[in-house]
Amino acid sequence: MLAHLLPLITLSIATAVAAKPVVIRESPVTLPIARRFNVTAAPNLLKADQARAKVLKEQGLARGKDAASFKKAGVFDLPGNVETDHDIDDLIVDTGSSNTWVGAGKAYVQTGSSVDTGDEVFVEYGSGLFIGEEYTDTVTLGDLVLTQQSIGVAELAFGFDGVDGILGIGPVDLTEGTTSSGGPIPTVLDTALAEGFISDELVGVSFEPTTELSVTNGVLTFGGTDSSKYTGDIAYVPVTSTSPASAYVGIDQSITYGSSGTTILSSTAGITDTGTTLVLIASDALAAYQQATGAVSDSATGLLKITQEQFDSLESLFFHIGDNTYEFTANAQIWPRALNTAIGGDADGIYLIVADLGTDSGEGLDFIDGFSFLERFYYVWDVANARVGFATTQFTDATTN
């Protein structure tokens, strides 16, 4: 299953009469986002993240080769049009993909504003996939009323229990080859810019660490940043030029451990991704981390596990990104203990959220800074300038877990 402890946003599709958009120029549009833990998928947390990582790497490598050819899943016998409840609720906010689609939970209903493009659409996510038809429709996200947004409508979806689809806000090039006619599909950021809602094509993401299964404590800002959500300045780095990480919201970074500066991961390329729950690092880097922490592998969860004594002496990880170093504290490195049993762990256990990517370093995508990392920092994806920004927040050093 794709959905674990991930950001969700509420979306609605227009009724028969399309709403007139309220144009918000020169002003960011801020939307609340929730986070929800998918208990049914929880025991496969690491496996799901690794499956996603595998597909991200494969699809990234395919860019520039045969990515423009539509991959049709011919084994599926698709049903006809679905016509039930038209309200769409929760979509996963995903910087690791760029298609926006609905229909995994509540079904999509055509209205007067719906236009079937005639294209089939197919996207694979590793631990999930969907196949269906591509439409344009009026889509509402808070104050954003996008009148010509392209959306996929799932006729078959696998791996998305508890959610209705995905709001893809990654690079638009990721949409190439996902429809039968080929070519890119405008993302919601593209459409918001084209329809005059925002003047800068960027998105800021803010979250707070939590020990609750479901909570609305995040903010998604289209067209700008929210200075109330971070401390100091936002530092930007260019999207990495190393493939396959360059196909995504990719960066270059190195990781060290503790006051001694023990190298965990030498400078290399990887990605930032709201759709991955854990922090995944290359297998050889994880071995170095395991040696530094004394952690042991836990068969029940697949995660590394430490004792209370080891946690008491656990030092910070340091993520070196551009000219800046971001401290990832001992508390940030552990799974929320209140949610241990939700992932099949012991109630009094201490599990690390730094986990195995599944491949050694040197393959061009050697880490994924997932949701567990991003919730400790303010995160900016600047589409127009192909750069990624980070800043500390009041929760960077929180002891929530």
C-alpha cells in the first residue's frame, strides 16, 4: 500500500455549473493539510517505501529513453463509467509524482464541466498503481478554483486504501508518457500559474511532528512561502544534475553522524519526497549508520531497533546540503513511540526511521529524504527556478517522538 503516514489534502470537483474562479494575484494561497496513518498498510511500511524507491529509480532512468511511450496495462478488464458520490475527499500530496487523479475511494461523476480527453492514463507507484481515463474539469483546492485542470479518473486503482487519489506536485516532465497520446500534463501548480492564481510557481510545505494517527497540522502554500512556519532564512540548492534523481525534486547531500563527524553517506544524489514515509539511505550507508548506533534489525517491522540505553547515547545525524548543515536530532531519528504497535512493533520498543533503500550507493539515487525528514524542516519546491529550499522550524528540535 502506498499510503502510510503521509500528507493529505481535500479536493472537490465542480458540480454541473463550473464555479467562477476568484483570482488571487501576487499572493500565495495557503491550504491546510492533514496527515493520516494507514493502519491496514502499516506492517509493510518499509517494504512499501522500498517498492516505491525501486520504481522511482527505474522510471527516472527511463527518462530520455522510452518514457514517452504509453505503458498500457493490457491485463486489466476495465469497467464502464462510474456514477456515484461526486465529492472527492482526501488526496496524498506527492512531490515524487506529478499526475493528479481521483477515484480510488469515492467515484468520480461527470458533470457539465467534465471533458473527457479521450486519453487513457496509467501510472505506477511501486506499491500501487492506477489506470483510467484523463479528463479536464473544475477542481477546487481551498481558494483555488482551477477551471481547466487535467485529472486522471481511476477505473482501477490498487494500493490506495483510505484515500481517493493523489495530488501530484512534482516536476511536470514526470507526466510524459502517462497518457495514450503522450506529452506532458499540466500539474495543479502549472494550472494555478496559467489561470492567474499565483505569480510564482513554487510550493511551500510545513508540518509538525505528531504522535496521533490522524491530525490536521500541516500547511501547503501555493505561489510563495509562509514566514510564520520557519525560523531563519530559507536556503536553496539547485535540483541535482545526476540521473535518475534529476528527474524528481532531487538534491545532492552527504550525511555524517555525531560530534566525531563519522561519514554515513558521502556526497551523492537523491530525492526529497513527501510520498515516502521513512528516510531511506543506500545499503552501504545504512551499514555505517547501524555500526555507529549499535542498532539491530527488527524482524517484525523491518526497521532498525535500539535499546533505551542506546537511545540515551544516540547522537544527531547531520545532513549537509549545499553550504548548509541540517541537524537531525536523536528524537527525529526514531519512530513515534505512541505508534509502535501500529507498525507491528513492541509498545515499549525504540525503532529508527532511517532505513535501507535496498541498493548500494553510486546509482544516482542513493537516498530519499521522506516525510519523516521533511516534517522537521520547512520545505520549498521552486518549480520555476528548479531549486529546493530548506529552513529550520520551531519543531526541528522537538522531542515529540
